[in-house]
Amino acid sequence: MPHRKVSDDRFRLAVDASPAAMIMVDADGVIEFANAETERMFGYSVDELIGHSIDMLVPTRLRGVHAGHRQGFFADPSARPMGAGRDLNGARKDGTEFPVEIALTPIDAEDGALALATVVDITARTQAERELARRASELELANERLTQFAYVASHDLQEPLRKIAAFAALLEEAIARSEAADVARATSVISTSAVRARRLVENLLTFSRVTSSEARVQPLDLRAEVEAALSDLSAAIEESGAQINLAVPPIVVQADRTQFGRLIQNIVSNAIKYHKPGAAPSIAIRATRLNRTQVRLSIADQGIGFEEKFAREIFEPFKRLHDLKQYPGSGIGLAICKAIADRYGWTLAVNSRPGEGAAFHVTLPGAPN
């Protein structure tokens, strides 16, 4: 079949000035005309397009289906969007794919029907929609967490505040009676409760900053970052006599340095705290590459452990499995770790058995080999 030539100069000027790709094909899918934007969008020259099948602009996996849709259009031609309700992709000359919207317009010609496809690259819009959906998901998660957190925090804050109020009254009575021992006891309880309340507030602020602070993801040397986190814990490690077995190769990961360091410190601090009575903490830190884009960091201890049924609960704010007097703390360290992992799309899991210690596993993105 001889290829038609579009001779109307005004038509050519109009379509070449269009910000959308405009491609004219016959019923067999042979390209009769393509404008300048088609060249830019798909990476082919006009000479490479004219006289060739439109399938060259369709991803290979979709070409069979596309031929059927084209036949259906010419059997019942009408102006309409192509693939309504479906995600459409175009294929560039270099093989890369990109999302598109396509409008089809039938054209009657003396020597056969034609179809004019108007193609718009919607990559930017698709990315914006995905980013909006991601932010909406983050906001929903943050609101859910804050609702839960406000309830739990108010309950935990009430305890030290209630003690302060009660012992302030007892302090007044003791002063009036000049009972030095009662004055000292009330003062001690008030001071201890005030310190606990202050720490709870500080932990609340730390928790809130996890989701509100600006994310600064960058390539990091995993071993160097783990060593930096351990260095910040050197006093606690030395005081407890903890033995750290570090087997982390210099793998590059993508993470926020501050938040990643906080996550490591909280998990290691947790391992130091919950060691077996009479035994120094023993902690093994290892990293393995799961595939080209994922790295798993494991922190395992030989401490007191816990029942597997609590593997989810320990990441809840202020959740404690042990008596506060025996193991002091606010119960928020692991909740902060979970919030960090959730924000950056990492996975954080734990497995444990009573008396056999616990192993925390963090899976995060790594740079390809």
C-alpha cells in the first residue's frame, strides 16, 4: 500500500506545535504520520516511524492485546479515550516504559479509514498522584498512632503526677508537724516522680519528631553507622560489661543517618537492659544482603527473652512486659524504632523465647551491587 503524504502545510504546523504526540495510523496499524512531539516523546525520528507498525511504540508484552483493541476500534470507529479504566504505557526506543493517556479520533479518507491517536505523557502526574497517596497514607498512620499514643501517654503521665499531688499534701502536713523523716520521704517521692514525668515528656517529644522531622535519606556505610551508634553507647556497654560481636560488612544502605542511629541505639540499649541476672549482656550484630536492593540487619541477644505472642505488643508505646522496679524505663524505645521503620518503609520484626534472648531484624534498602 503506498503511504499517504499529508500536504496541508497549515495542518503540519498546527500538529507539530502540539504539546501532545499525534500519530495517524491505518487499519493495519501502519504509521502514516507522526508529529515532532512524537519524535521527542518516543525517541524515534519520523523516518523510523513512517511506514512501520504502531506496535513499535507499545510495550512488547502488550502488543498482542493491542492488535485486538485496534481491530475493535476500526470495526466501530468513534472518538473516545483508549483503554478507559486501564493503565496505559508507551515504549520508548531505548525500551523504557512510561505512563500515557491516549485519545482516538477516526478519520475518513478516500482510500481507507484512519485513526488519529493523541498521546500525552502523564509521568509527572502519575508520580504526583503516588506521592500524594503516600503522604495521605503516612498522615493516616500518624493520626492513628497519635490517637493511640495520646491515650496511653495520658495514662502513664497520670501516675507520676498523681504521686506528686498526693505527696505534696503529705509534705505540707509533715512540715507542719516538723517530722523530718516524713518530709525527706515525701520530698524524695516528689523528686523521683517529677523526673519520671519529665522523661515521659521527653520521650513523647522524641516520638513525635520521628514523623514530623524532615527525612534526609542518603547512602550510608552500614558498618560505619553501626559502629557510630555503638560508640554513643560506649558508657552503657562498658558499665554492663556487654560483649558485642559485630559481623557487618561495609554494605551501602539508603537511610536517614539520625533516625537509623537512634533505631540501633534503642535496640542495643534494650538488649543491654534485659540481660540475664548474673550474666553480662551478649549481643551479636550481623548484616546480610537479601538481594540486589535489600539488606537485613539482625541484632540478637542472649537475654531473658519473652513469649512469642508479645512480638507485636512490644512495639506499642509504653508497653512493658516486666515490672517497672526490676527493669526501669518509659517503655517507648521500641515504639520509636517501629515508628522509624514505618516512616521509611523498612520492616522491623522480632523473634524470641523466654530465657533464650531476642533477635530483632531490620530490612532496609541497599544500593545495588
